[in-house]
Amino acid sequence: GRFALGDVKIIGLAEKHAGDPQPGETALDNAIEILETGGLRVAVWGDNRAAVDPSLDHYLRNVDVLILPIEAVLTDEEVKAVLAKYEPRAVIPAHYFVRGLTSDASGVESVDGWVNDQEKAHHADVRRLQGADLTLNGAELKAAQRRIYYFGNHVATD
């Protein structure tokens, strides 16, 4: 569906939850959201599968920022494939272990290793944020390539 208010537009793309359904079950319905505002396009991948329906590709190409579940929902190879296919200017890792917030029993892992690998092996422009806030500048981001905004263990609590 679509929603618009002022210069904010939200597009919901019907998709399927990551993971293989059990025999006799169908994949769970899910959605990818695209937010457009201030000249930026931000895609929130959520817990969706890596190989989305090809009819959605034109929505996902040319996003400025892709908020993507690293290590927990998608495998390393799936993350590589998504990033290679859609080439976002910047990535924000999501759905990862946050010390003091996530339970050890959750099965969710840290993405420190992935972020470090992107910086060292792939020469990504990693921005390790010093708090739970991020303000994006459309003009500055237009020139970005392989940028990663990493919140680490910072979370908003109020």
C-alpha cells in the first residue's frame, strides 16, 4: 500500500518472511517498507527473505539507505547478494545482538565482525555512531558509496 503526508511517502511491499516453512505450511506474509522524505529513499527490509519477488526490484534499486538484518535473519552470503543487487548508498545493520538489551538466549548475534570486515576487506566507509540518534543529510549521502552507519550497542531508551 501507499501513504503520503506532506513530503513523506511510505510504500509497503508485500513479501515473505525469511526461513523455510515447515512441510504443509506456507511462508509467512511480511512487508518491506520504503520511506521517502527530504529527497531520501530508505528501505526497511525487516525479517524478509533475501530473494524477494522480482516484481519488487524496481522499488528497491536506487535506495539511499537500506536497513538490513545482518547475521540474524539473512546469512552473510544473502547479505552480499542483496547489497550487490540493489547497491544502496548506505546500510544500517539491524536485528542484531545489543549488549544490555538482547538476551543471550535469543540466538541473535553481534554484527561487530561483519562491520569490521566491511571496513577492512571491502573498504566500506564505516560510521560508528556515538549514540542512538542519526540525522541523514540527503545532499551528503548522494555522494556516499559503501557507507555503513553502525549504532553498535546504542539504543534509545526514552
